[in-house]
Amino acid sequence: MDENCSLGAADQEICSRSGCSHLCHVVNGAAVCMCRSGYVLKDDKKSCENINECEDWKNYCSQICIDTSGGYTCSCHPGYKLAVDKTSCEDCEPSFWGVNCANQCQCSGHGTCHHIRGCECYPGWQGVDCNNDVDECVRNLHNCSVQEVCQNTRPGFICNCQPGYQKNNSVCSDINECSDILSNNCNTIHETCENNLGSYKCICSNGYTRNISTGQCEDFNECTGQHKCEHVCVNTIGSYFCQCFRGYELQPNRSSCTLKKQLCVDSNPFNCSHVCTLDDITNKPICLCRAGFELQNDNRSCQDIDECGRNVCISKDYCENKTPGYQCKCPVGSRLDNDGRSCINCSSGSWGVNCNHELCLFDWSCSLRSNRWLQM
């Protein structure tokens, strides 16, 4: 007997003793147990257990089956919604997506709506609504060469030449700033423009050296440093010239001196090591030394000056004494300034001993302090 029918008093008495968990009806004076829809009678003929319709869900649902107590429900994958029959699934309508098509795309005109994933953004855009720009430069999604610098745009990116370079037929080439005085800020009177890869440097002209404190190029006294005069050096602004002791004349090379007239009696009465001439004031014979030597206490002998002991270079370790004169040297990655004493760093694009190496490629970096190539 089903649950919508009523039992007589006698049958009710029989069923009350039957132990049926769901339904009971009486057949030939005996109780018979039955189950409600969605359940099946167990082997004890009294208890009922749930039927799992989802074990063979394809007979019930087109996509997802969810078992319930005494029944089941159907659902759909994201991008679909349950049809009117409550068992089959159909695509989301345009602009809707997700579980049960509950979401609506707002792609900001930067993408298309996919019924499962939502907005699929065009290149250069990202985010749920495709309104966030992708920074290809930061994420290294660009194709700029090592000669170029990536600049992010909205959307996309552009490849610019590195500072000091310009595009020529899609290739970045060095700008020679020294070819036009308006392209550099060198002082045309005291400085010379030196072009290098990607930049330029203002070098003090011959006869000038840079004052570290002011940054300006100032005249230096060549006569206190390395000059070519054999006898006397006379400094001028930005240069110098040579003179000879009395009785000697300057040669065409403008530095050497040769005897023109013997002014000392008996050729050289004092047996001077270098030069015997007449004192300008007393007009008496005296001994003098060539440049780079100094007169000894006997007023006759000349001895080489050890300039390295007088700290004429950046340090004694970088000074080589010569007879006469001296030679200053600089650490690797620097070179001598115009004064022949100070050291200045190699300009961009040059490296090594005395900055003799001048080629640096874009995918390499020159170390100013070594003669090695360093890969970036």
C-alpha cells in the first residue's frame, strides 16, 4: 500500500509490528514493506537505501549529476546553464560566462568574451576587464635589441635607441656629438670634443689640464713637467717655448741648442759637465746644466734629477725616472692628462692600459678598471 492510501484498523495493527522503514501494505494478512521513489528495499525486506542515480548519470544528466537523498539534480560545467528540462545544458548567451552563466563580460573593448573563461584580452592588455596595460618592458616580453631601450606604451611598447644613438635604417648608430658644436657643451677655446660610443667627452686642449675643484680647464706650466727643451723652458698661456744659454742658438726643431760662440776663456776653464757660459749680471764664466739635471755643490758637475723622489706623479709606484726627465704612468682603466702627471679615467667606450682599447659592443660592458670584457 502506498503512502497516499490509508489502512484499515486491522492492517494498521499488522504494519505496526512489521518494522518497515518506509511504506507497508498487507497482502493475504501479511505485512509487505516497500520504499519511496528513489530508494530500494534492502535484503532484510524492511529497510530502504538510497538509489545513486549518478552511478549511471548519463541516463539522467547531460553534464554533471549530483546525487541526493531519494533523488538527484543535474548541473552544468562553467560556460553552460541548465535547460528548461533540468537535465540538459546549453551554452551561455553572448557576453555571459562562468558557472551557471552568472557573470557578464565587461572587456572594455580590449578583448572578446569566452563563455568559459570570460574576457580574453587582446595583446597588450590584461585583467578581468582587459583594462590593465601589460608592461612588456618589465616582463621582458619585448623584442628590442641590445642596442635599444624598451619603452612601455598603452598598449604595447616601442624600441628606442639608447642615449647617444639614433635610428638609421632601423639600426641604432652612434651620434657624433663632436661634429656639431651645438650638440656638445665643450668650451671651444680650452677644450676639444672627443666622440665615443653613445656619448662624448670634453678633453682639455694641449697646454691645459682640468682643475678637479672647479672642473675648468686651466693652463699648466709645462716647464715644471715634461718638456723638450734642452736648456731653458719658458711657459706661456696654453703652451711654452725653448731658449738657449748665452753662446748657444736654438735649432730648427725649436728644442735643441748648439754652440754658436765660445764665451768661456780657454773653451771651458771650469771643466763644466754640461755648459759653460757667462753670467748675465757679472759677465763671468759659470757652469749650467741641461734641463733635467741640477748643478752640484762643486758648481761644475751636473747630476740627473730624480723627479720620482719628488712625487711628480700620482705616486712613486707609477713614476719611472729617466736620464734626463721622468715618465708618469697610470693604473689600468686610466690615462695621463695633458700635464703628463695626472691620471684621468678612460672615457666611455675605451678601456685597458692607457685606454688603448676603444671598442665596446652593446652586449658587453667595458670595465674601466681592468683589461677584461665583462658580459652583461
